[in-house]
Amino acid sequence: MAQDIKLGLSLAPAPSSADTLDYSELGDILDDCFLAYELGYKSVWFQEHHATLYHQCPGPLMLLSYLARSCPDLDLGTACLILPWHNPVRLAGELTTLAGLTRGDLLIGLGRGTSRDEYYSIGVDMSESRERFDEVLDILRLGLSGKPFTYEGKFHSYPREVTIHPNPQGRRIHLYGAVGSVPTAQMMAKRCIPPLFTSAFPNRVLGEMLGSWKDHMISAGNSVDVDFTVQGQMLVADTDDEAYALGREYFPLFFRMLAHHYGVEKAANINTKGYEDFERVFETYRRWGNVPGAIDQYLERQFVGSPESVSRRIQDLVDLGFNSFGFTPHVYGVPKDLRRLSMTRFAREIAPNFSASFRPRSQSQPAASKTTARRNTSEVVHSA
């Protein structure tokens, strides 16, 4: 087989229903990770969100460090860490520590965040997000170089030399920047950082963003030999009609939760510096959550359908130039049995068409045994 596309999962704890207990969902999402490892997925990516039901994942690196012990060969990713919320030296140290705990690569997607409520809960001025993103990125890169550095910035200054330990030299820590428009793709190229995409856009727009990033990198004399990753929703069923029926049942609920999280209904537009264009995006979210039939547009851009249709969707994106995927089997409201069925069917019926190296892993200790041990420990802690 000529192609060997990287196939991973993008996950975050999200309730299956309004009465789902937080710790129950956290345990279930870790079970998903163990299943993904056994099935043969290449990577697992976690999101970062704070003080919200939308995705309960305030510490993605904590979850990834747990997986590093239980699933040592997984590549571990974030989609994304929100840089304006982080101290750069502390973040660099946490990343180099995680890199020493795993045999896999670190795939660290970075973004600047879109939720006003999260910025409020963190205590950071959202209007400063772009400046903070650039400054933390600069310092993070200096830290991950493994060399002593100084830095003078608006928000962070290090007039005396700082060196990050554990020293990251030789560790595979790859940084990516979240891209949602052609201008954003150009900004990431200016920062010389590979792009990370979502499949919510039409193929034409994805192609324009990817092409613009490449053109700007090449014109600056920089290499474009990187992984181009796109992430999107996964739902596999016997037929397209069955998959779409399930999507129409569950995904509008997700977009209503998303609208609540981002405060979409609270204002007619975004009045925050640097976010002026987001009203158009939020209007799409409103439509997908509330207008009957509108969700089909979203489903067409995801990995939803029969194995044959999902395979065609992946191949279309491979033909555009993508060589790495992060599939999301779970969002708010999707039952765990449904997401695990999609994960399993994808691994057995679709993945072998795109990855010669995709195969089940053999483990000396089954994931179920690890999960049982973890839950027994948790029960002791909570009863103490």
C-alpha cells in the first residue's frame, strides 16, 4: 500500500446527558483512549476548556501524562492549548516532562481561544489574545530549544537567563497552530508554524487555506515538509441514511451546547478586538443547532456515513494534501456505546485502506484491567 496516513482520535470529556456525573464521563473518556490504543490508532488529542460543561478538560496535559504510562506508544496531542492562558516557562517545562514520559511524539496544537467566559474565568483580557499568543509562542520556542534564553516582552520578561529542564533536546515536540481562515493560515506561516485544521469548512476553503500557508512558507524560503492535520467528527454506520439520522439526532444538541459555551446568543456581534469576524462563524453555529435540516451541511463536511462514504471523504482530503487526521467520535449528547462502535468500525473497516501500519496492539495488561484498577483506586480516594 503506497499511502500511510496518520490516523488518530481527538477527544474531550463531554456529558452524554444532563445528568451524567463529571467523574463518570472522565473515566469513560479514558476507557475510549484505552480502546483506541488497542485498536491501533496512532494518536490521541485532547482539548483545553475551563469552567464549562461543553468539554470538561481543564488539564489536557494531565490526561496525556496518564496515557503516557498506560499507552506508551501513542503520539499525544492537544487541539488546542490556549496560549494566552499559560505561563510560557511553566508550559515549556510541562511539555518537556511529558516528552520524557512517552515513546511517542508530542503534537501540540496551539490556539488563542474564542470563549469570553473562559477568558473571564482565567482572568485574562481577551482583547490581548493575539499579542499574548505571539509572546508565549516566542518564549515557548526558546524554552523548547533546550538553550539558555532571555526575553523582554509586554507580558513576560526574563532579563536573566532561563534554561528549561528536563532538557528537551532530542525529544520530538511538534507545535501546530489552529487555522480557521486564509488570513490565519498566512499568520501561522509568518510565525513558521505548521497549521492544524478542522473539517467544518468546504473542501475548496480547506484547499485555499492549505495552499496559502504553503505559498507563504515557500516564498520565505521555509520547508513545507510537515504533517498537515485535519480534525472532524466521526460517525460510522451501515448506511449513509442511518449515519445521517443519528447525526440529526445528536449533533444539533451539541451545537446548542456550543452556542451556550461561546455565548453566541448573548450578543449580535463580537465586540472584542481581534474577533470582529467571528459573528459569521457564530451565525453558522446557531443555524446548525436550531434550524431543522441545517445540520446536514455540517454532516457532509465530517466523517459521517457508511464505511465507503467515510473512506471517500478521507481520500478527498488526502488528495488536497492532508496526511494526518484526528477523528472526534464524541461530543455532548453522544452515547458512549455509539462512539465506541464508530471507533471500532473505523479501525477495522476503514483505517486499513489508508495506513499500512495501522494494526491492533497487543498488550500484556488489557485496557479493561487497567480501567478496573483505576476505578478501584478512585473509589478508595473518594471514600476516604
